[in-house]
Amino acid sequence: MTGLAWALGGLCAVLLAVHLLSIGIALWRLRRRRSLPVPPSAPGVSIIRPVCGIEPYVAETLASGFLLDWPEYELVFCVQREDDPIVPVVQRLMAAHPSVSARLLVGDERVNANPKLNNCIKGWAAARHAWVVLADSNVLMPPDYIQHLMAAWRPNTGLVCSTPLGSRPEGFWGEVECAFLNTFQARWQYVGEAVGLGFAQGKSMLWRRDILDARGGIAALAAEIAEDAAATKIVRAAGLHVHLVDSPFEQPIGPRRLKEVWGRQLRWARLRRVTFPAFFAPEVFSGAAVPLLAGCGAAAAAGTSVTGAAVAVLAVFYGAEALLARAKGWHMSWAWAAALPVRDIIIPAMWVAAWTGAQVVWRGNRMNVEEKPAA
């Protein structure tokens, strides 16, 4: 074998080993969904849900918040405009569940370019309880949603989060979205937490109010363009850790188009590139594209079967992901299997685009991720 064959073969082997290690850590760390009882001493909890526009399954995801098995909690819905089409949906849900304490707050206090954070400011001020959850409108909350968040809280915790777990995709690009969310992004999120580098995820965030209030309150999250990046840095600066629930909460996907998947993933990539560049830089190696090219290059340089090398690399790579999804009961289908290589074609293109541009569209707002938040 030539030196080139050894070098490329070594790179392929290292990347596959890292991939398998990450799958192993996720298999160990994640749990299948199980029901948790209400603890004997259950504190009051405020759940702030920013809402904006009509999304797939939004009536169901918002309704799930009214069905929680927790003795004392309130729902605080936040919307920027009174004429938003989501307002009648929220009002109907509140009328249908009069026994649940719920309010709809209208208004927009701008603290930075992040529309979601601006929408939540009024909710944080109005929340009545010492424990506060910030939860996106597309999170499908199981009845024991609060139990799972509380169960992840430990003495060294500053914040508990959940990654989104994609479910119910409609169409091929919905499958691609699931391929990004589940065995890729969720897996690496849990790997980071397992090695002591937990990152906040804005889908569901449980705060003990005094921890954030002591550091400037929710407005302190305006220090970064993305509120979860600011939350990560605030928690780490306090000498505390971000922890994740044992089993992530569902996000029903519904139909997706290529443009939507690309726009959403590129927005997140550019935000990661700006807020945590050292961790974003190696992401280009995280999909199957680089180990596949390295493995095929090694086979060509060694004069062996390139096709055989490609089949072996892809079988190992995607077989491990399928094992993780099956073991945890996550969405799988033949279309999902076909979506995995499409995702891994997108990853390097998205990585390059993240480094070469700064414009994103977030909830209809065009913004520059490199623009410094106001002091």
C-alpha cells in the first residue's frame, strides 16, 4: 500500500471510530420514553410558550400543554401581534380548558434581533412561579413533561433542556428533517453533555428563576444572537452545567420542502458558527461524506475495490444510526434511510455556506448573525 492509501485509510478509520463512539455514548445516555410519577413535593411551574403563525400540528402541540400531570402550573402564551392567526387557536384552547391557569400576552419588547427572545420578555416578567420553562410552540408535551425536566435537575445544574425529536414527517424532505434532528443533532447534543460540554437547546429550557435573575434575567439572553447560546455561556460562567432530559420530546414535522430544510439548517449552522466557532469548525467531518471519500480514495490508491470500500463505509455508518433509532423507538422508514445520505450531502455544502455568509431569515425576519447585539 502507498503512503496515500495509508493516510486516507487512517482518516476513514478514525472518523468511523468517532462515529461509532458517538453512537455508543448516545445508546448509553438516552432512554426510551417511560412514564414518571409526580414527586411528593412538586413546586409550581410557569411554562412560557412564544407563538407565531400557523405551523403543522400546532393546535395539537399547544393543546398538549393543557393536559400535563402536574399539580400546579400555568401557561403563559406570548404573541407579538394581536392579528396573528395563531391568536384564535390559543383562545379556543384556553376556553376549552378553563381549569388550567393560562394567559395570552400580546406585545413585543425588542432587546435584540432575536424575535423569539423579544416575544418571551413579557412572559418572563409575568410568570408567577420560581421554576420557569421556555418551550417552543411545536414541542409536543407528554403528560409527564414537567416530571422529565425536573428529573434531570441535579445539584450542579444551571439549566435543563431537551433536543427536538422529529416525528410524523410528511414527504421526502420531512424525512430529511428527521434525519438531521434525531440520529445526527440529538446524538451529538447528548455526546456533548456526556463529556461535560452540555449545550443549551431552545426547544425546551427549564430554569430555576433565581439563577437567571441573578445574572440579569431573561434580557441577559440578548448577549448572543441565539438565546440558547447565551444561556450556555451564562450557565458555564456560573460554574454550573446544562443537562438534558433522558428522552427528548417530540416535534411533529409534517410536510417540508427542500428550501425550508435548507433555510432552517443553514440558520442554525450560521448561528453555531458565530456563537461557538471552535465547536462548529469540525462539523464538516460529522456526516458520511468525508469518511466515504477517504475510504474510496484509500481503496483507489491501494488498487482494491472502490465499490466495496464505499459499501463497507456506508453500511457501518448508517447501520449504526439505524441501530440507535431502533433501540430508542425513534422514527424509521425506508424513506428515512434514503434521506440519510441526502442529509450528508447537505452537511458539507451547508458548512461552507455557514462560513461564507451571515444572512438568515428567522420567523420572517431577515437578520445578520454577525451583527453584535446591543449592549
